[in-house]
Amino acid sequence: MNRRHFIVLAVGAGGLLGLPRIPLKRLARVERQGWALGADARLIVYHESRATAERALSAAFQALNDLEDVLSLYRPESQICRLNRDGVLEQPHPDLVRVLRRALNWSRLTEGAFDPTVQSLWNLHAQGGVPNADQLQAARQLVDWRRVEVDDHGLRLGPGQEVTLNGIAQGFAADRLRDVLKAHGVRYALVNTGEFGAISHKPDEETWRIGIQHPRVPEAHVALAALDDRFLATSGDYETRFGEDFSSHHIFDPATGRSPAALSSVTVVAPTGLEADALSTAIFVLGPDKGLALAASRLGVEALMVLKNGDLVSTPNFPRCV
């Protein structure tokens, strides 16, 4: 199930810098939906040529399919599944090397708050029931990003380790799709791979407006964010959870093996999808104070947090629509 549900609307904004505006009536709006990396995928493209827009969308979804073969935990023969099964992978795909290196870099930057080796914790909780102390300790012993070895010619995990890139792969996919669409001459588009990415604004000079899901009311949202040439990612406790009280879910604190207790959701706007995706997870683990400090230290990054009591906390310039 998709961890992130949004409402897509529109609100007025300024023009596209450096390029003449194309009259809306001259543009074809083409939309396509699919599935990728455990989430619904939806692309909206505007272009003067419908045929060009269709070719761009076909290329984008082919790129998504290629990424599935590398990064998806839902395809048993994907490269990441083979790595987890064998503990080693020779001649890995460059995309797997690239994403895993960036994931480990985020582990360093967040002092382990973001850790791709938490798959052992997911495996434990997915068995059902509440893990006892011994089970939790055994799973935690396998969580340590520093044991992962990455080389262009081979990848190696520590004994018993498994990795997940679900905290970063959808953002990487959004980056890739934006690049593919731009390469086909697309100047206005919205990419949704579970994380959002915008190419400029809408061609009628309206920005993309994203409704951020209320963590306790499925059909409601807590805020609207204006998205223009940036990416937006949300991590929340409300979709993949173990039990009904939202205390145990798919986001784990590597230091404790349990789900962080302070936040219900974190939304991050950033220059790249990968950064937005990684930061939303890391900030969820770090909590409000350290999370705000981390967001403030990153150029072009804003964050909005929903605390467990429903209060909202954000960086000063989070692009909320009033």
C-alpha cells in the first residue's frame, strides 16, 4: 500500500524564468498512471505535441520498470533482492551502486538516524505479534550501515544483514523521471512516484498545490504545499503499521529497534527527490528539535511535522498555502 496519499490542486504563481510562456490552449495535457516501487505512480505532462508527451511518458515508465529490476523489494529477482539473499552481488547495476552510496552518505550525515540496514527490523515485525526483548535485540544486532561495503564492481553486506532502499528509492525514481521528461523537451510536469517532483509550474502560471494527508483522517489533509521546481516527500505512521494505535509502524529508530514516538508525519520539500525522501525518514527518527535543525542546515530544504498530539511544527519558509 502506498505510504503517501496526496490531493493535487492548483494555486496562482509567477511565470517561468527565462522562457516565454506558452498559451495553455496550445498545450496538450497527458496523464498516465501505473505502479512502481511499492507505490502508485502518476505523471501529468503538458506539451505542444501530444505525440511527444506520449513518447515522454512511455520513456518515463520504461525508466521506472528498469529501476524496479534494480531497487524493488517486490521483485524476487531484482538486484537488491539478490543482494539480500546472497549477501554479496558482483557487477552490480550502476543505479544500485549510486543509490546505496547515497543512502550510506545520509547515514553518515544523520549519524545513523537514516540506516538502510533496518530490513531485519521490518522482517521481525512483519511476522506478526509484538517482538520480545530477545527477538528485538537479535534483529538490532544486524542494523549497522557501517558494515555495508560498496564498490563499483561488487557489493557486500555484513553477516545476516539485509538492506532496504524504500526510504530513498521513490525519491531517486522521481529524480530520474524528471530528467527523462526534460530530455524529451517537457517544460511543465508533475511526477508522483510516492514522492512528488515538479518541472516548473503549471503552464497557466499556476503552481502545483499538494495536499498533505492528515495522519488520522484518511480523506483529509493538514496543510497545502505549493510545489514549483522542487520535490516533496512525506513519511508517516499511518499506512504500514503493526497494530491499531500507531505506535508501531514501518519507520524504525536504528538505535532502539522500535518506531519513534514523537511524530505522526514529516513532509520535506527539497531540491531533489532523493534528498526529500531521505530527510523525511531521518527527521521522523530524530524528532522535532533535531529534525528542524537538520532541515535548517540544508540549502533549499523546508520541513513540516505533525506531532502525535496533532500540533504542526515547521521551518519558517515551508511553502504552505494560506
